[in-house]
Amino acid sequence: MFSALLATIVPTFGIIFIGWLARRVGIWEKSSVKVLNNYAYYLALPALIFQSLLRSDIGKYFGSQDVKLLLGVLAAHVAVFLLVAIICVIGRFSKELRATAPMLATLGNTAYLGIPFATYAFGSEGTAYASILSVLLLTVFIFTSIGVLNRFGKPEGDEGALKKILQLPFLWAVVLGLLLSFAGITAFPLFLSRFIGILSDSAGPTALLGLGTFLYDIELHDIPWKRVNLLSTVKVVLPTLGSFAILHVLGVTGVLLAIGVAVSGTSTAVTTFVLSTQYRIGERLTAGTILISTFFSLIILSLVSALWIGTSIFQ
């Protein structure tokens, strides 16, 4: 059991540490953060998502349990978003918290962390479902987060929420993958399959390395630790428990339940830092929450792996 647990956790968080270490010892410069993230974001992860949807042949067996998975995880995150937003308003918290807390508590690192983890833990089926969940959550909570941010600041540039969502390469990878899967087109010529496969195989390591390099550049002395620790705890605990409870009530069990819980337990997304920077509000709070929630996510995902491997709680 311990060996199986390490086989899931070490490939995920070990690669994040290698990315951090490469920046620490000077193997990569700060500019590498953008290079790694752009490659993972625009090329490798979309290829992995697309390939996983075809390999899993999800179009043949997509049914009521799959719909319950998507709606259950989404419902848990919506509940957390509303809860945090209401508490911030009732408690008359600072403008910074009211603008960013709902986003930081729900917009998770489902693509850069969730998809690689699901791949290592559950195989191609895990990749496929984590990909669909990632696109669903990113689409909903980028839109809602921008709606809240618009009340408290003015963004740099004129891109609206809809335009940002339509520019998500993950969205189009899922749409194309599902369309081909439902149409029964799951095979390509050998040269194209190998090309997509090379991009796909590089997705997990590149995304995790990019996350590690990003974490290195966070200035620790600027972090508001009390608020960061609280928000990080909320991010990894509430969506995870909420997803487990709702999915259990809906009758979702087995690998689908485990995937839904794992995706919910990911850290706050790097996208939140991009948004807070564009709106010029809560940058230090956002950066700190991404950093600390990554460590908390290590604990949560290790627990999910241990429960999946050693118990029948997901059955």
C-alpha cells in the first residue's frame, strides 16, 4: 500500500519540487516560468486531454453516473463560492478579501495539478474525467470570479469573461475530443497518433515543473500569513468534503467518486494570480494562497490516495 501511495504522490509533487529546485540552483531563469507554462497550457495539456478522451472511448458509456459526477462536483464548488462570498459581505471584510476570497476558495489548479494526479492515480479514465471536470470548473469560476472582481477593480485591457473562457485551449480540446468520441472516431494514422502522443506524454511533467518554478518566485515576506492559511484550508477542505458528501448522496461510487474528490482537493490555480494582477488587487494574498494551498493539497491528495488504495470508502 505504501509503495502504491508513493507511486501516485511522488510523480506529482516530486516534479513540482524539481521545478522549484531548478530555479533555486539557477538551472532555469525566471523567464522559464512563462515558457514552461505556455507550452503546457497551449500545447501539451490540450493534447493530453484530447488523447485521453479518445483512448477512454467515453462517448460509448457516458451516462447518468457521469452527469451526477459533473453536477455534484460543480454544486459543491458553487456552494463554497457562495458561502465565502456571503461571509465576506456579512463580516464586512476588506475590499481585497471580498474581491478575491471567493475565487481563491474555488478556482482550483485542476489542470496543472488535478489532471496529472488523476493520470498517475487512475490511468487514462482518470485523465478523461479530470479533464472534463477541469474545463467545467474553470469555465464556471473564471466567469464568476471575473464578475466579482469587476465590482472592486478595473482590469488592464478590455477582455471580458466570455472572451477569456473562449480562449481556454482546454475547452476546445474537450469539445473536440468528446465530439470525435461520440462519433466513434477514436483512431488516427500512426504518424498523427505518435505526434499527439509525444505532446501528451510531456504534459504532466511540464505542467508540474511550471508550477514549481512559479512557486519559487513568490516573495515570502510579503504574504499575509493568517489570511493565506485560512483561505488555503478552505480551498482544499471544503470543496473536497462537499464533493464527497454530494456525490455520495447522488449514489456516485468507485473511481468516479475518487476522481471527483481528488480534483476538488487541488490547490488554488495559478490563473487566480493572473486575474488578481490584471485587476490590481490582492496579488500578495493570491500568491500566498497558491503556495500554501499546494502544500495542503499534498496532504489531501495523499489522503485520497491512501483511502482509495487501502480502504473501501469510495466503493
